Amino acid sequence: MMAFFKRFLSFALLAVSFQGLVLGQTYTQDDIISGKALQQMSKTAYDNALKRLEGSNSTCTRDAVHVRKEWRNIPGPERTAFVKAVECLMEKPNVYPNVTGPKSMFDSFGVLHYHLTPYVHNSAYFLLFHRLYIWTYEQKLRDMCGYTGAFPYWEWGLDAGGVEKSPLFDGSETSMGSNGAKVNRTGGGGGFGGGFGGFPGAGSGGGCVTTGPFKNYTVNFGPNTARDPLAPNPRCLKRDLNTAMCATYASIKNTTETILEGSDIEIFQANIQGDFRYPKARKWSMAVHGGGHFTIAGDPGGDFYFSPLEPVFYLHHGQIDRMYFLWQNLDWANRQTMAGTITMMNQPPSRNGTLDDILDISPVGGSFNYHQLLDTVGGSPFCFVYE
């Protein structure tokens, strides 16, 4: 199977340039690889989103809009405050009744993801569910733990030369903790449960996080393969950082080309997830979604159902939502749609999702129809952009 994916990946490298959608802009491979194209696309999307606020009746205004920023663009003290807010959420009570493993509000997000995983991956709901999910997490950090800074995302491609050296993982007090201790073993650093399999190649760690924030964090439940995944199972946070995974699947080049090749929402979400049901998406193999997850790997980062119990999950999915934000705002008039069914890989077979469907994430968060979740500056409920 990997040989099949590699042949498609090699085919992708033959392209010399891409036509910038809507803008009439042609990007050379040098511009794509260097990040210049992504920077230009980011500025255009940012400007286009803010322009929609002019003359709008939205409760979201230029003065109120939050700007999400890449981790290394956030000042050190603000990064430290973010970590403290996450640690605070780990002390707030769990909101799910009749479960014994989850202990905190942070854990409650893991329970929610566990329950909804079969419906919000490789389905019509993938992008908009995760948009609401991480926004709700951000609101808990602000409302319950007093965080006032920018919500961070992680641009994986900036670390394709060495994830262990990333400001996100260098183990300093302004990081999100270090790699896991080096473990001598064969095989991958933890596979995504739920039918996606693992990656045949370990990272550079595999054991418990050794330094920096979250080295003393206790993962309270899981994994998905346990007889009772929601039963108590206290253990350390493990990471198995994998630079080869990042460079192969989550580079700036892959991020940029995934956006540029997204002719419509169906193809864009297939490309971002490497949905092999679509011939155009097969060349991406694991794609940026899986690539980002497996760059962290470990436990619970490599668990498809419980990966939100890894604190960096929210920065990873912040980048996924950033890609969606850019793609939408490069052609807003034509990119307010949904495609796909309401079950993962359409198994079991199900109806198509619609923007009138309701997403209820209680008791963790609120209830909205999917149409309300399309616009990050729509004010109901969102008011944010990406730098």
C-alpha cells in the first residue's frame, strides 16, 4: 500500500507551478517551497475576511476580532500564559456523568471527540466540527481560566528541518513540552486506531515527555483499544516526534498545494485528509492531517479517538482550520458549501450532510447549525481570523 501511495506522491512533484485560485496568480515551485506563496495567500485571505465586516450587521467587528497566531509569533510570556491556562483547564471538573476515567474539563473534550469520531472524520462534518471544537476549547481557556492572549496554531512546515528543535517542542518554559524519552523498539510510535493503521517507522522519542510543560501531566483514560476506553488508566504523556513524517506529509509545499488544488469543498477536504476514495487525493497519502498528527505520535497523540488528550492537538487542528480559512477566503462567494455523508468513509452508508444539520456538542459546548459555522467573522458564534 505504501508503494502505491509513493507513486502518487512522486507524480505530484512533477508540477512546476500552480495557478492561484481566483487571484489569477501563478506561483512558481520556488515560491511554493519557500513559503512566499502561502504568505501571499494568507494576507489575501486575512484582508478579504476583514473586508466583509465593513457594513456588516454582524456582532463581530474589527475592534473585537481575535487574531490567531503561529506559536513562534506569540511572545514568550503569552505562550507561558497559554500553557498555564491549559493546566488550569486540567484542574476544572469533568462535565460528563457516569464515567470514571475522565477527571477534568480538559478530559471532557477527549470524551466528546471519542463519541463523535465516527461521524466527524472523512465525512461532511470534518472541517466545521473541528472549527467549533477548537473554538469551544479556546472559549473555555478564556472564560474558565482567564487567558487573554492569541490562540495559537502550529505551522508544521516550519519544523520540517527538525521537529525536536521547534519552539513548540524544545522543552523550554515557553514550549508545550519536549519530545518523549528515547525508547529502543521496533515499529511506529503509536498508530491511529479506528482503521487507519500506523506508520512503519518510529520517531526520535516514544517515551514520557522529559522536560518543560506537561512533563508531569497525567493522561487519565484511553486508549481506544482498551476494553473500556473511558475507564481509569493513569499514565504519562508520551511523544515520538518524527521529522521525516513532517517533511514528507506536512511541509509548507504540501500545505500550499493542498489549498491551491482544492477546486471545491469535496476535493479540498479529501486532499487535506488523504481520503483514498478520491483519485485526486491519493497522491497525498496520509496528507497534512495525518502527517501533523503522526509528527507528534506517541500516546495519546497517535490515538485517532483520544488524540485531543495531547495538548498540542489544538494547535495542530488550528493549522487545519487555518488552511480551511485561507481556502474559503480566497473565493468566499463560492466556498460556503458542504459535501459528503454523515459517517466516516460512508460506513455504514448514510445520507448526505447539509448545512441545516445541527451540531450539538453539549455538555462541553453549545448547539449550532452548520451554516452558522461557515464564517469565522460571522459573529454567531465566531469572531476570529488567522494572521
